[in-house]
Amino acid sequence: MPPDKDDVVLGGVAMDMLAQADDTLLLSLSARGLQLWCLSHFIVVNRLKTVIMVYGLSPSSVVPEFTVGEAPIHLSTSERYVGVTFQSQNNEGSEAARYSGHCIMGLQDKTGRQTPTQVKLLYNARVDCYLTHACEIMPDAMDTYVEPLIDVQKRFWHRVLRLGRRSMITPLHSETDVIPLRPRRFLILLGYLKYLLSKDGDKYARAALENSRSLAVMGKSSWFKDVNIAGSRLKFGLEPIPLDVSDPETIDDYRKILTEIGDSRKLYLLHDRKEPKKGKAPGPVALKMRIYLEVTTPKHRDALVSIVLSTHNLAVERLRRTTPATERENILCRMCMADVETPEHILFRCIGNENSDEELGADEENARVTAKYCYRALKNVYKIPMYRP
């Protein structure tokens, strides 16, 4: 097409029109440029199927009026072109993800509660797709858009594991092999950046990247600058991505999770935990669907989860939050009054709890037996009011 001063130019490549069969998308930096292009090319359009979208208007701007002949064209804020939705912002992802999550929970009312492994299959198919939609072209530079999505992910897995609001966030990911949403979205974003860097300079996608990098060098807002802002919000100590970006796969996405588990007093039962590895010596694994979550009896699984993640109602956890704080040596077992009421005391040492000792195992059969034992032990303890010094 003949050049126009209002053409959109990215990386030295003019982009005034995109066409897919008879579906046409016209681009211009001004109302005059767009109307002139249509006029000079004698374009014939279907007025009912033609819309105008305007981006970058300030609150005081006067919205221009477009016409086909004398008939005005509708001004739209959201349209789909060749399967891609164009709109200035996306606030629908969190609502769609939340609705899908509620449907999964509602399904269990009909089928009975599923194991976390089974729920994760549904989560990946029906929830995760909304949580990560378009994250490669919209970096998480603003918390306003990503925080509602993070909230959906946290609430969903809280319900799956039956954890309370006071429980820590890290086990939602370390115990289920579900990557936290910010790092997951950033990983997808880096994969897209790597794809763009692999393209030749004459490709539209690479031209857009080069234009974005040029704007970032000048300190102006751009997609490339938003990538670095999104990376800085991960709190991994990630250095800004240089213009000659290196291999994105070298980012250590799990460091935060390993560090948080190692420093937590509440999660002391997870410290130094080792997982079997095929052909290797057992070692720590940051993200993994843990074997104990495969227990099929829901109440047994809930009891074991409450002990491992310290969300139980034993005195050592309940009285930890009282004001004034209760000294640990005064938090006595309600059944024997001889030692501190901790999970390990209740399960293995309490003389007032009529349960045989069972050792926590790493295989699925031991996990089932242990979960049943934990359930019975906690059930016996919860029958007696908690001792308060």
C-alpha cells in the first residue's frame, strides 16, 4: 500500500492492514489516516459488520466520528479478529477461572471428593487456561490485573486441601506440583520472548519486538520494559533482562519455595524432606504431588494434611496465636497432661491415646495406613476439651 504519515511502523516495517480472506483489520495512528485510506482505496464494507476501536485516548480527548457514506460506524471496546480478542484491558479472566473452579467443586457434590491428583487434571484443563490466558503478550507489570488471578488460584487449592485462611501459601504449591501463578505466567512469557528472538528481522513479530526494545532503551513504556517490570516483581533477585537477552531457561523458579519451607517453624515436619528419584539418591524436590495426597478416604487424607501442614486443632498450634502468648512448656496434652500437645506426641508417645504406633512412610500403602491412624488419633483427642493453662 502507498505509505502514509499516519501508518503504524514497527521496527521499520509499516503495518497498515492485516487481512485474512475477507476479514480485514485496518491500522492508523489518526482518524484522518484511517478515513483517508478507506476513501482513496474505494473500499466497500458491510456497515453492520464494521466497527471502530480507538486506543490511547485521554479523558479530555474528543472521540472522532467515523461514517460509511452518511451512516455512522459503531465504536467498540472489545472485538474478536481471527480468534484474537482486541480490548484495552482484560478483567474477565479471573471471573471465568473462578466460575470453572466452582464447577469443579460442584461436580464433587455428585461424584464424591476426588484426590488432589484427580482434581489437578480438571484444574489444568478448565482453570489454568484462564489464569494464564494471553500472559505472553500482557506482562504482569501491574498488580491490579494479576492479583485477582492469584487469588483464584490460592482459594481453589485451599478448598482442595481443606486448609484454613491462616495456613501458609507455599504448601499449596510445594505439595501439589502447581507452580505459583506469577512465576508460571513469567515462564510462559519468557518462552514467547525466546520465540520472538528466533524469528528473522523481516517477520512482523520480530519487528514489533525490535520496536519495543528501542522504546525501552529510551526509557519509554513498552512491552519489553513491562517484561523486566514483571520479572522484578517475582522477588527472586532476578536481574533485568538485557537487550541481548540470554537463555530464559536458566531462571531458578523454585528458589523462593525451597527457602520459605526451610525457614518456616510451622512447617517443621517438611524440613530436610527427601523424595525418591529415578536412578539417583533421594533428595529435596521443590514441587511435587506428594504421595500422602493420594490417600483416597477424604477424612483420613484431611487428618494427615492437617498434621503435615500444621493446620490441626492441637494445643501447640491453637495456643500459639493467643494473647498473651502461652509458653510452650505450659501447652500440655489434654489426654495425659505429661508433655506438650504436639502431633508427634499424640501419635507416638501419648499414653492416654489408645492407638498403635505407625511410622510415617514414603510409599502409597504406608501413607494410607498413616492417614487412617492420624485420623483416629486426632478424633480421640478432639473429644476432650483443650487444656488451657
